[in-house]
Amino acid sequence: MSPRVALTVDVEDDWNTGSLRGIDEALPTLLDDLDARGIRATLFWVGEAALRRPDRVREAHARGHVIASHGMTHVALSRCTAAQQRDELTRARDALQSIVGAAVTGFRAPYFDLPRGLGPVLASCGYRWSSSKAPFSPVAYYRHLFAPRAAHALDGADVREIPVPGMLGLPIPEGLSYRRLFAPLAALGPRPPRVFYLHPYELLDGADGFALPAHLRPFLGVGEGTAARRRLARLLDRWRDASATFDTLSEHTS
Ligand SMILES: [Zn+2]
């Protein structure tokens, strides 16, 4: 069977600065690039960003991409009370559903910070699937390092988790940011990942106004903009050459 890749995009403000240049300038170009390749993606929208750019959400939905939730404010859920977690989950879902006029049942935890036991909470807030576990998180660290890599039920709830795998089997999440940071290493891995993620703002040129700590800027800013866009195009072509097919995430994804 040919390998399958789900391209996922976390649609949020630029590096938590409140700026939406990524959504305004990079997302439309990204969707054009995906259309040209016949790829439908899964877009995890932060509710607040979606409310500021409802037309962008509707356009992506109309172009056939799956609209899912990335929380209301992009806060790390393990730092929230139970009431705040529920508030993040329901407000984001309500906002997105009212914008697209269709059910929104998918979720990705900001920073891959999925607290233990959140499955039943997700289910009670109307979610049916999630892609929130990655081998490393800047907030949750290695909490999900030994989680199953295949899709599985979350905490016994009726919520299907489709994890983001590690690059080359290492505890490095399969995302464009880490592929940029570990570029020589990433070149060794020709096998398509089951799930891959990126952010629109990574594709922006000249984004040096970001409120990143100065010591992180050289690392997180490496290969951004046009270079990142080219890297993504090469990856998509390489996976296609490896006979991969592209699919979207849903409660039925295996
Ligand atoms: Zn995010």
C-alpha cells in the first residue's frame, strides 16, 4: 500500500505576537501551492485568529480543506484550570462552526500540550478526533514520547488521536520548523511521515519583528520565508515521488 501523508497547518498569529501577516500573506500562497498539487490539507485554526479573519477560514473551507480547532487563544492547556480548558475547547469550536456553517470535530492542542485525561473532556465538548501528541513539546516536553504512533482512542473516550510522528524515529516532531532546524539530518529521511505540520508564518520573508527571545532567533528563524517555501515544495515532490498519497485527518483516519 502506498504511504499516506496528512499535511496539517496550525493557523495562528505570528509567534504569539498578535500579528496576522502569516495568515494574510503566506496562507493564500500556500493554498495556491497546494491547489496546484491537488493536495487538501487539515487546517487547525486558533479561534481568535479565525474571528479576525473569517473570510480566510471560509475560503479555505470552500477550497476543500478540513477546518479544525487549535483552541481559542493558543494557551497551553496544562496551564489552565478545568473550567478554562473547557472554555478554550467550546469557544473555538463554536466560533469555527459559526464561520463555516458546518460541524467542526477535530482538535490540535497548542504546543502539543495535551494534558493526560483530556480525551473525555474533548468528547464532551463535541470533538471526535485529535492530532495533539508529538514526541516533543516546548511545554509538555517528552510527555507523549512513548505514546503509540498509530491512531488510537484517547483515554478510552470516543476521540481518535492521530499523533505527529518523530523524524527518523527520533524525538523530533515531523514539522517544517524542525526540518529547517535539523536540515542536514532531515535530508536523510526519504520516508513520508504519516502527519506533517507547519505554520503559515514560517513562510514569511523578513519576519524579524517577531517577539522572539534574542537567543532563540538564530535557531527558530533559520531557513524561513522563501527558503522554507522551497523546502516544503521539495518535500511534497519527494513524497509524491515515493508514491505517497495525501489525505486529510478525520475521526476515520487510520
Ligand atoms: Zn500552535
